[in-house]
Amino acid sequence: MNDAEMIDCPEPGRQLERLRAIMHRLRAPGGCPWDAEQTHESLVSNLIEEAYETVDAIQSGDVGHLKEELGDLLLQVVFHSELAQETGRFDLDEVARGISDKLVRRHPHVFARASADSSDAVLRQWDEIKRGEKGTEDRPYLHGTGKGLPALLRANKLQKKAAKVGFDWPTQSGVLAKIREEVQEVEAAVDAQDLKAVDEELGDLLFSVVNLARFRSLDPEVMMAAANDKFERRFDEMERRLKEAGISLEQATASQMDDAWEAAKRNLV
């Protein structure tokens, strides 16, 4: 079946081939002008956006939405692979082969004779194999950890990796004490009107809060997303209440906003 025939292929089990054929047609002469103009660099924001929309679909529990967003995310992988194939660097098959080979290498407790009887043991083994593959045994332990991730996610990843070798608080009380210490240091920097110190100490405080989330096996990115959503819901409710009273956001006083905000908090879970 050629590419033209594959574009209309209904057969189960061949839909990834169909997607590749569609992507190839979109990039070919006479295809889509927008798709033809794209580069790896121009698609970066799309890749990030689709990843976050997939996360949102997971958190919403909407299976149909999740299926759609996974498709959008898969399109990004196929798109980047098509771009690379056009210049002879690699193709989608090599991408799939690479991740398949990696999974087999890094799961010797499944595909070979190694032993790993817990999730922690599996993760330690994974890290050891990864460091050996990349030739980073002589580099700092945290070298390259989480590069390219948003700062909140990277903080969590750095802390988790450090904890694997025992660099961690023995109890939650130590983390809480560190947060209180960082709050005091922020206050001192603010009182001293030292803008550089405020910037640094706020970063330390955020890092410590991430540490508490990690210590309690909570994902700080998920928690921050939930806090954002809660703020938005309450703000919308505050705005609605003000409008009912004939007051716009621009006209509302701080006191009126506070009253409407407190009412919104009581009204919303």
C-alpha cells in the first residue's frame, strides 16, 4: 500500500503508518503551507503545550479528552521525526527502535538475569545503567539532571535524585524547620530592602516548599496547577458577586474585593 492509499487506510494496527503517510503528504510539495514551513525550533512551543494539555486531560479524568490529547502529543513525535527524515538524520522507526532497545537494556530484571524486587531497586538500577551508557560515571552525580524542565519540575527531580544516595531529611520536621528558616530569611531581606537577597531567598523558600511536597510523595507541579485552578475559580466567583452588586472589577475597592473574595471562598470547595 503506497502513501496515497495509506492516507485512507481504515485497518486497525496500521494507523501509525497512516499518520506517518498523512504527515509526509502535508510536508510534501503541494501540501500544507503551514506544515511545510515548520522546523524543530518553531514546534517547541507546540510540543510543550500538547504535553501540558495531556497532563490536564489526565487530571480531569476525561478519558475521551485524554485519547485526543495523546493523539496531539503523538503528532509532535511524528512531525519531528518527519523533519529529521527529510534531512537523512533519523526517522520514526529509528525513534521507536531506540526507545525499545533502551527499555530492554534498562530492565535487566525483566529481560535478563538481574534482580530488582522493589520500585526503589528498579530506579537505582535504572540510574546506574543510564550513567554507564552515557559515560557519566566520572561526572558530578547531578550532572544534567532535569535540564530543560520547568524550574518547579527540575527542583523536584534534583531532590529525588539526591535522596537516592541518602542526601535527604530524616523526618518531615526537618523540612518544616527549613521552610520556617527560609521565611525568616525572606523577611530579613525584605526589611533590609536588599532586592538581590530577596530574589535569592525567595528561590530558596520555593525550593524548600518543593522539598516538603516531595517528602510527602506529592507532585509540586500538580499541586501548583490545582492551586492555580482554585484561585481562578474563586476570582471568577468574586467577579460574579461584584457584578451582581453592580460593581466592575475596575471600580471595586480593596475592601469590596476582600468581602466578595471571602464570600467566594465560603461558596466554593
